[in-house]
Amino acid sequence: MATGLEIPDFASASLRGHLARGVVGFGGLIGSVALIPVVGPVSLLLLPVGVMALRGCPMCWTIGLVQTVSRGRLRRSCEEGRCVLTAVGHEGHAGEPATPRTRGAAERDTRAGRFT
């Protein structure tokens, strides 16, 4: 059963594949504009290729890059209104999660002028 708070997944199966999509996508976007003086409006046919390779927009590709790099390294769990971000493989170290944060603590830190 799906919850109403699903996060979009822009990650790729591998970092190499994601970077290859970036080269094709950004190359298509840049080439579509840069080649107008050489081949005319025909170069604009590269625009949809670039957009499809980036899965919509450059920001979507960037978010996917961050998700691909962090996949399998960080794990988030929320229980009773408290969310904990744990680094995978470091759960046994000192018995503490990587960065325990609650919403109230983050708001208190911000009001006190501490930005973490």
C-alpha cells in the first residue's frame, strides 16, 4: 500500500550510467543551441533528446545524481515522530545513529542561531 508521502526516485542503477545520461542530455541541450548558426533550426531536434536523457530537466538529473551516489549509504527511519538518518555499516559504532534529528530540535537550533 502506498503512502501519500512518496519521494520521487530519479536515481539510476549505476553511477556510470547516470553520468553517461548526463553527457548525452547536456550535450543535446547545449548542441541544440550552439549548432543553430551551423545547421540552422534543424539543430533544435537535439533539444528533445537532451530533455529525455535528463528525464525532464537538469535539476531532475542533479537530484538523481545525488540519489545515485547516496543509494545504499544512508538509511532513514521514522518512529513516533522522530526520524533518524543512519549511515549503513556504521550502526554498531558507539551504538548511536549517524545524525539523530527531530523537528523540534532543528527548530530550536535555528532559533538559537545554530545551523547544522
